[in-house]
Amino acid sequence: MMDRRKFISGVVAGLLGPPLHAVAQKLQAKIPRIGVISGDFANDSPCVKWLRDGLMELGYVEGQTYVLEVRWAEGRTDTFPSLAADLVRMKVDLIVSAAGPAALAVKESTQSIPIVLASSFYPVELGIIASLARPGGNVTGVTHFTPELMAKRVQLLKEAVPGLARAAVLRLSGRVQDLVVADMETMARQLGVRLQVLEVRRREDFTAAFDAAVAGRAQAVLSTQGPLFVQNNVQIAQLALERRLPSISGEPGAAEAGALLFYGPNVFEGCSRTARYVDRILKGTKPADLPVEQPTKIELAVNLKTAKALGITVPKEILARADTVIR
């Protein structure tokens, strides 16, 4: 026969709710904290916005089902290691690298926290992942920049500017940029184009770089990629136009800002796709089991206003391939 006191205790416990230890566990359950490193200025990052939108489409509510810890580089790639170290110290649940050159710094800062690439350069060549199909380790995500892409930009510029023999390349510092420039130089040699490589570190360096390009008798200008370039699309396009140098860029909005050509993927769409990786990892999937995605589409844009101002007739073959023509 059941003890009367045990029976009453059981009834009361049932009325009061679940055991105290279960309540304590629920209270201790924390909202996932997602660290993000952005190369942009605070609260002015399309990639972070697209990531937020992608998470919202998957049912996540910021502040309720996740917390975003964003660290802004404000165009300074040299800050990536310290920003990554800060997020690691916070013990975030996952880190999103929303700036291509940041991926290496994040990888070097942790071997345990899952890392999702929202936009990355040469992740295999830099040793960030083992391969696209089987990344291994704690890194996966989206990559947009390949040797073929960089080489194609040189080729397009050569097609658009008949007789092109000398071109200037604006670059940032770092190992990633070394790879980008090397791929451009490989194609340039094949096409008989000599490249003049000019390093820029801050906004104020662009004017001097363009003056050096003119002094070096450059006939056109290319740029590598990075936060400093996308944040200064308009200034770069204006300087190129003032010095009558046709330009090609892979930064979103470059053609609209006045560059002659844009060739590249929609990197912001990749930031949205990153949300699916975040979702799967938070639900238990290991980064090593998620293949790294490449661009699904490469876009070409031509600014005919700029072409007219420079006195250039863009070949019909390029116009026929263009996804966007600005008239």
C-alpha cells in the first residue's frame, strides 16, 4: 500500500510543475551567440544585413533565438586577428567570416569553434580547408574567389581595351592578396600585358596610387578585392575617369559607381546562403561534413557612360555577354 505522505508529495509536485532540476536546466539553456567579423564600418554592412535576413527566413529571431556579436574592421584588414581573438575569448558558439581576408585570421585563432565562410578567397590554397568537397576541421561555408575569376578579369580588360600593354593593379597587403596578384600576373603574361602593382592601405592612398599608375604609363587599372575597395567604389571610379584609365572591379556596385566593367559573383547572396550553414551547425551538423559552396552565377556589368567619357567602344561580344548594361 502506498505511503500517504509520498502520495501527497507526488500530487503536490505534479501540481507545482516539473522537478526543480529540470527548471534549472531550462533556465541555464543559453541563446546561441554568433560571432561575425565584418570588414565594413559599424552598422553599414550589406553582408551582415543579408545574413540577418537569411536567418530570419529560417525562423530565427535576433535577441530571442540567437544573438549576433559583430566586430567591425572598418576597412582595416590588419585588425582581423585581434577581432577574431576577441570573439574566441567570448566563447561564441560559431563565427561567421563576412570579409574574405578575415577567414585566415579566424582559422588561426581557433581549431574548435565552428567557422562559416560568408565570403572567402582561396580557402584551399591558404590551407583554411582541405578541399571544397571535404573541408575537414572546423571550417565550411561559401567561397567566391578563384584563380579563374581573377584571370578572367585581366582577359576582359584586354578585350575591352584593344592594344592594352600596360595596366596597374591596386592591391591590399597580405597573403591572400599575393595569390590574387599572382593569378592576374599569370594571365597578363599570356596576353602580353605588363602589370604595375601598387599597394594601398587606406583611403588616402588611392590618389597617390593613380598618380603612380599614370607615371608608369598604365593604360587601364584593375583592383584586387577587400573592404577598402568596396567602401571606396565611387572614389576609385572617379580617379580612374579623371586619369582616363578604364577600370574593372569585382566589388558589388562598382559599375554603378562608374567603373567601366564589373565581373564577379553576387557576394551578398552568398552571405544569405551562409545562414543555412549557421542553422545546420547550430542544430548539430559538423562543419567538416558540409561541402563549401562556390558561386552559382558570375555576372558581368558594363558602364557605357564611362566608356563614352573615355572614348572607348566596348566590343559587341562583351555587350552580348553582359548581364547589366548601364547607359
